[in-house]
Amino acid sequence: MLKKLMMTVVSVFFLGFSSNSSMAVPVDLELQLLIDVSGSVDAGEYTLQMNGYRDAFQSAAVQSAVASGALGSIAVQLIQWSGAAQQAISLGWTQLTTAAEMNAFGNAIAGTVRAFGGSTAPGSAINFGAPLFANNGFEGTRLVIDVSGDGIQNDGANTSNARDAALASGIDAINGLTIGNVAGLQAWYQANVVGGTNAFHLHATGFSTFAAAIQNKLEREIRRVPEPGTLGLLGFGLVLAGVMARRRKHFA
């Protein structure tokens, strides 16, 4: 029984490859990090924020979460954002599988030069980021946007409209991480940023506590509980077969 199931999975896998030789690399998750670098984030806070991302990707908890996936691999992109026309790709889509790759990616984040320091336009950031999942060289079983910020929109595109458009285009979830004690910030993120399947919001009381919050957030976004026995094998085969047509379906 198990042998037949294995043969079926392998057959589906190679049939998919033969039908699409230019297939993108399958991963468990495509994760886009939208990082707030608006004027309310001072130089010290910027450093704390970037070092928090570095420490998270280099942590045993996040690296274990990646390894727990059916494919044991994710793809991540990092974008800095501020005002309506201020978005920059700081780190392009990068596959992360091994601890060494995640350690290197964390160091690259910590070494990123600040791009902006203007107004706060998370809606424009989402509008900028969502189309970048298409034709990025990866096929994820989940597509997630991770928005971190310390302020409410004061510039750019309507945030809730941008969120809804991104979800309609095929993004599975948009999660939020709020920072600091701006009045109404958490409720505003819940109402305007967070959305999609199993979407959630976390809060860091300040940039000094950001590192722990982002590690928790990344672990929750990445982690998959492996399926036991033959269900795990079948799930692996379905992942390999299913991701092939995903982006054509959502982004055509």
C-alpha cells in the first residue's frame, strides 16, 4: 500500500515537471516583509527593528519552523516603506532552507541601509508589494504579507482598500505587527491592515521589545505541523503537484 502510494506521488511529481519545464521553485511559504521606516522611526529605533529581524531569522525557533514545513523551505522578500511614493525593495526574493542561509539573510537585513523617513502610507506599501508575488521564481502553498509599523496612515492609498485588493488577487493573508503606544494603533491595524485566512496581529510595546515580537510572529507565519505517516507523504505529493498552477490561477 505504502509502496503504491509512493509511486503515485513520484509519478504526479515528475508528470508536473514534464508538463512545465519552466516551473518555479516550490516552497512552503512566500513571505513579504513590509517594514515601516517613516519619520516617526528614529535612527536608534530603525537599528533595533532591523536587528530584531536579524535575530529572529537566526533564532532556533524560526529555523525550526522552516524545517517543519512539508518542503522545509520558504521564500522571503524585504521592502522598506514610508510615504505614498516611498517603497524600496531592500532584499529581493530569497529562498531560505538551511540555517546558514537564514543566518546570512538575517545579517543582510541588519546591514540594510535606511531608504526613507517620510510619511506613513501602509496602503501604498501593500499596493506596491502585492504584485511582486507574480513571476518571482517561487510557487508557495501560502502567500503572506507581513506589515510592521508604529503609526496610523496619514498619506497614500486607502489601506483597507489596498488590503482587500491584495487578498482578491490571491494573497492568502496580511498580518500586522504594531509597535509603540500610539492611541488607537492596534485597533486601526485590526480594522484596516489585517485580513485573509488565519490572519493575525501582534503588538510590541516598543522597539526595545520588537525582537521578541517579530520572532513570535515569524514562527507563527512559517510553522506547519507535519502530517504523520502516509498522510504526510500524500500531503507532500499534493504540495508538489498543487503549487504548479497556483500563481497562474491567482495572478493571471
